[in-house]
Amino acid sequence: MFVLTHHARAPLTMAGGTEFRFVTDGIHSALQQAKDAAGGRDVRLGGGVFTIRQYLRAGLIDELHLVIAPVLLGAGEHLLNGIDLRAPAYECVDHIAGGRAAAHVTLRKVM
């Protein structure tokens, strides 16, 4: 796991063997380190709105799985506000209506 942070710290290994490495030099570095560690396998990004928006703006997300829950939380950060998903182009490749629980939408970058 590679964690973006502003505070440098030593890697942390959990009891099950998962290691957290703390990256202070930006999203490109974190992504490259994750790709190197994955050895050609897929890399999954996780994080809050601020982090995901950085990767979207940089065009670094190939596929985005959104879970939309019909819950009103009030004010907060808007994931797609000001981001034009047409450049780079994304298309909806899957959507599953989950009734009252949640809807799942998968967007994929058009290569």
C-alpha cells in the first residue's frame, strides 16, 4: 500500500504482512511505485475526493468504479465538479442499479 502524505515516516508493516509505504513526492511517484511493486498487474487507487480528483485531472485513471448511495450528507467535496470527463474521454461501460442501497457505475477511459 502506498499512502500519499505530507509527513514523511518509515514504512509500517501490519501483523498480516501488509506494508504501508508513505509517499511525500506526489501522485506520479506514488503511482509509479505502486506499478513497480505490482510487477505488471493492475493497480487500484483508493482515497478521498481530493486524491481521486488529482489523478483524474492528470488523466491517470483508466477505469473508475463509482458507488452512488442515495444518502443526503449535506455539504462536502464534489468528486466531478470542474472535471471534464470527455477529455480524456471516458465512457460508461457498466451500471448496476442497486435499488435503495446503491448504484454501481463503471467508467473507462477510451484509449
